Amino acid sequence: MLKIQNKTIQFIFASPPYHNTRMYSDYTSYGRYLKKMFSILKQCNRILEDGRFIIINVSPVITKRPGQEFESVRYPIHFDFHKILEKADFYFIDEIIWIKPEYTVPNRIAGYLQTGMPLPYKPNCVPESLLVYRKKTPFLLDENIKCYSRMLANAVEDTDTSNCWYISPKTDKDHPAVFPEKLCEKVLKYYSFSGDVVLDPFAGSGTFGRVAKKMKRIPVLCEANDKYIKNWKKKIMMTFEKEIIDNAVSKLIRGDDYRDEVVNAINVSFLDFAVDFFKKIVTAKIKENNADLA
Ligand SMILES: C[S@@+](CC[C@H](N)C(=O)[O-])C[C@H]1O[C@@H](n2cnc3c(N)ncnc32)[C@H](O)[C@@H]1O
């Protein structure tokens, strides 16, 4: 993120690690975790255009207790994110609640249902927060809006009129916590315009990038884990093929020249993927063994 120039991003959507809940985080304390998140938010503020939005997807987490004799600790991450977002020069706009079907979330209520005893009541947690903040800026939102043509307005049918969005979570064999595409579609629709440069600083599976590209935004993705970045390249290759096939076939049916579809679809990511792919094949050929293309 340090390489991104000041004020070049028009929208940021991020789901940071929820403290130590997954194997990709290993913070020695909750304080250190918040300090790291704050330093990333400061960078987000630097690169975001004045007056534009950042949305952080978080929810409270519970840490595993070392034994029955200990109390487990539950961190209200969303409250603490409010503090570090303000400190990083953003201000609060909205909280949108993403609500998941109850059968998709861990069961916490079973213990209470066995005894009915008050106090250890632990309801199943179906919501996650989408914290909507704006970069502190000495002008109104109208200044941002007037940079765009009215032609870029959304159709208002199917607008989410309340701040509760009911969306099923998504599972992925390659990543433990992926955004559902629908969630990415909604935030992109309401908080960015076609042609905007949009960032996911914790990109994981790269879902946000793929949806952004489909919605004609220019995605920028950051991710600490090389394994996930390699997976994007494989998926980009797959969408590349699908896009080409769909568009080329429809042009072919119409009797149009379809070759520019192929040429236009070749981008830096594709070239990067192709170079890596052929390098592995050539290396395998030289060593006379099988190529590892995973
Ligand atoms: C909750 S997941 C986000 C998943 C993503 N929203 C998706 O749709 O797949 C958090 C991601 O942040 C990555 N990560 C953790 N610390 C990071 C850091 N300091 N910089 C960049 N990425 C980081 C993790 O490897 C993980 O993939």
C-alpha cells in the first residue's frame, strides 16, 4: 500500500483479520492488533481521494479459552474500529448491518436451551457490521458528486432502503473468509461510480476485485499471503477464458469481427500469469520432469 500515490483511490472496502480468529493472524495482543490496523487505516486515509468513503466489515470475536476454568474473552472489534477510524481522520456516516441466515452461523444458544437458566444466555450472532466512514474533508459531498455525469446514476429499482442487508455468507475452498459477491456488488453500487479506482487492502480470495472489474471499476488489491495472490492469477485466467468465449461467440453469431475481444482482454495480470505458466513448463522440460502448475 505504501507504493500507492496520495489521493488516487475513490473507494475502499475492507474486511480486516478479526484479531486472531483465523490462521492468517497471529497478534501477540489485542492492543498490537489494533495498532497494526490503525497504521493501515492511516495509509488508507492518505491514498483515498478527499471526501470519499471507506467501509470496514467487522464483527465482535471471541478468543478460545485455554481451559474450562478460564473465562473466554469477547472483543467488540467494531467499537474499537470506530476509535481508530476517527484517529485516522475518517468520520462516521452509517452502520449497515449484514444479516446472515441463522443456520449458517456457529450455534451458541444450545447450552441455554438445555437448562433455561438466565445469565449464560448466548444468542446466535447473525449480523456483521459494515462501518461506513468518510475521509475528513473541508467540503460537502456535493463537490464529489459533481465530478460525475448524471448518466452514471444507478437505476433506483431494487434499492436497499434500510440499513439491514440479508445476504448468505459464501464459502470457498481456498480461503476461510470470503466476501459474498452480492455484498461487494451492493457497496460498489452505492459508494462508487463506474470508472473509479477501488481498493481492497485485505483482498484474500480477490472476490472484491473480480466483482469490481465486472462492474467496470478499476480494482487495486493488497494481500499479505502469496498463496492467495497465486489463486487470483488462476481465477483471472478462468474469467479471461469465460469473457472471451461469451463475447467472441456472440460477435461470431452476429457475423462481427471477434478478434479484438482476445486482444483487448490481454492485460498485465494475464501476461504475468502467462509468463509464470510458461516459465514452469520450460523449467520442467529442461529438468525432464512434470511441471507443478498449482
Ligand atoms: C478477513 S480476510 C479478507 C477476505 C476477503 N474479504 C475475501 O473476500 O476473500 C483478511 C485477509 O487479510 C490478509 N492480511 C492479514 N494481514 C494483512 C496485512 N497486514 N496486509 C495485507 N493483507 C493482510 C489475510 O491474509 C487475509 O487473506
